[in-house]
Amino acid sequence: MSEPPQAAPAPEDIQRAKDRRAIEQRRTQSGAGLRMLMLVLGPGVLVFLGENDAPSMLSYAATGAQFGVGFFLPFVVATFAIAWVVQEMAARVGLVTGQGHAQLIYARFGRFWGGFAMLDLVAGNFLTLVTEFIGIRAGLGFFGVAPVIAVGGAIAVMGFAISTARYRRWEQMTLGLALGNAIFLPVAVLAHPSVPAIGHALLSWSPLPGGFKPSSMTLMIADIGATVTPWMLFFQQGAVTDKGLTLRDLRSVRLDILIGSVLAAVIAIAAIVATAPLFAHGISAGNFQAAQFAEALEPYVGHLGAALFAIGIFEAGLVAAITIATASAYAFGEVIGHAHSLNSRLRDGWLFYAVLLGSAASAGALTLIPGAPLEEIVILVNVVATLAMPPALLFLLVMVNDRALMGSARNGVLGNVAGIGVTVFLIGSGLAFGASVVAPGWFN
């Protein structure tokens, strides 16, 4: 009796296998360490520079404008260290299982908790996408670009990025855009900062000016939400899977995440330093948008610096819109069992790509509604992201400790100390923020 014919592999699996073969071939070559890293590099850098998005950079800008370079510089560094711990666990789960985050939650916890996690992700991602388009239109608004053109142009760029139907090309294109996040570095230099003051702030952790008040607590929570959010878990795990990486690549993947976290932390500090002159001159900037920040900074960084700042906010919003919409599409495709890869041909993965572009287009359209409270939305989204993170972390901690799922790659003692410590810290931050709102007198 003849054996039944085997199903042909899906096109995305063929492309993924090609990427895997390139990595294995490079591994056998002498002195391949750096070249191996360049092949593996991508998901970790993208997830962190993607999270240095428009609301995050505006949160950092508001931080510098309201508090200068004291307390918040080491605080921001600490939040990126926390984010490295979280992203390393998510990547490790993806390397071991070869499955996306949403798919694993449904399989491990069932439909109810899987639905809960998806609702958490979809709501948070959509709100965050709205803020990315706020940054896109506000950044280009500095140059007089009409909002509808700014939003439409950004969606067109997203469409071009996915038109190749190839993960590697999409990653290269998005990485090129993401490196534009470094534009905040020359803005910080043009602000003529005091290097000794920055060094002292980083090493001494100065007290918070004015103490822990509701306004300062809001910024603290927003800055945490600027580095640790649920979408990052879904993107990181989906991207390492889509790229065909395995546990053999763990060392390079950890380095990829470290490079991304360090780059993003340096750029976040640059945004704080760039707007610190507003604090030094007593300028109230609590509700500034991108264009307003750029205009307010112009006397201190010049027209070039102000223009670079506005471009930086636009770039941050664009890269984040691409990565966050991709995280949503990954999760959606995983849950319904449809093609969920950037290696999918357009006709096979049309639903995946429709979710990616459709979520972005819907969010962008909302920002065009006249009179929408755009300033309040920006800070609110980062606060919501922080408050939504503990449930996502609990799912991740259970999975990364599952012996049957992870085998020898499950969390060790140090990994659990770090992971549980991060979770406790985020829960405590959320409770402290709630207390500052309900009983502000406690923080005077």
C-alpha cells in the first residue's frame, strides 16, 4: 500500500528554513561570532527601539521639562534593566517552543485566560497605536504637514514594509527606520548639557524635586510604561519564532536584547537631557505635544535642534506603529490558526496583513477627529500599559517555569528572583499610583 502524499510545506516555513540554514552555515565558519550576531540581531533591538515610541519619548521629554536631569536619569536606566529581564524570558520561551505568545497562552491556560490576555493586548495595542499617530501628526505638524497627509503617509510606509512578504527584508527595513531614534542624541548635545551634572545624577540618584506627588507619580508610572508593556512580549516571541531562531541562538539573542536595551536607554536619557533647559528656565511643559516641545526648545537648541526633535517624535511613532501593529497581527493569527508570518505570501496571509494594516488605519483615523484630547491620551496610555503589565508577567513566569514546556531552559533561581522581583515592583508601582490618586495627602 502506498503511503499518502505529505502536505507541501507552507511558503513561510520554506523562507524560515532558509534563514535557519544561513545561521547554521555561518555557525560552522571560523571567527563567525560577530557575523553570527549580525544574522541574529533584530528582534531585541526592534522591540526596544519600537518601545521608544512617540508617547514614550514625549513622556521622557515631559520628565526632563518638569524635573531636569536629577532623579529620573538613574530611574530610567533601572526601568530598562527591568525590561531586559522580561524580554529575555519571552525570547527564551519562543526559542524553546517555536510558538508565539498568544498561541502558548491559549494552549497552556485555556480559552478563558487566553481570551483575557488577548483582550488585554488588543485594547492596549489599539490605544498605543492611537498615540503613535498622535506623535506622527504632531511631529510632522512642526513642518506644516497636514494631519491627514501625515497619517496617510505613515500607513503607506507600513504597507510598503510588508509588501515584500519576507521577514528578513521587513526586519532590515524597520531596523533602518528604528536607528533614526538616535536623532535625539544631537538634540541633547545642542542643548549644551552639563556633563558633570549628568554623571552626578546617574551615580548619586538625587531626591525627587518636590517629593512624591500625584503629578510626579504619574510621570514615574508613564516612564515605566515607556519600557515594559504587554505588546513587547508578543512581538519578541513572535519575531524570534518568525525568524527561525532556536535555543542554540540564546547567547546571541540575549546580546541582541542587551544592545537594544542599552541603545534605547541612552536615547531616552538624551530626550530627558534635551528638554531639561525648559526645567532650568521654569517653563511649564506638562501638556506639550511634539510640535509644542520643539517650538519651546528652539531658543535653547536652535531651529536645527527643534526640527530634529520633531522628526524624532515622528520617527518614533512610525517605527512603533509598525512593530505594535505587527504584534497584534501575530497574536490574532496565532489564536485563529491562520497564517501569522511576515514570510507569508500576501494571498495566503491576507488576514494577517489586513489586521496589521487595519488596526493601524483605524487608530490613525481616530487622531483625525476634531477636538480629540490628544495630550491626555499620550500620558494615559503609558500609565495603562504599566498597570496592565503584571497579569502578562504572571502568564510569562508560569510558562518560563513549566518543566514540561521549557525543559532545562526553564528559569533558574536567579531568573525567578529577577522575574518575581520585577512583577512585585510593577504591582507596587501600580498600587502606589492608585494611592497617589485616591489619597494624594499621603505623598506630601
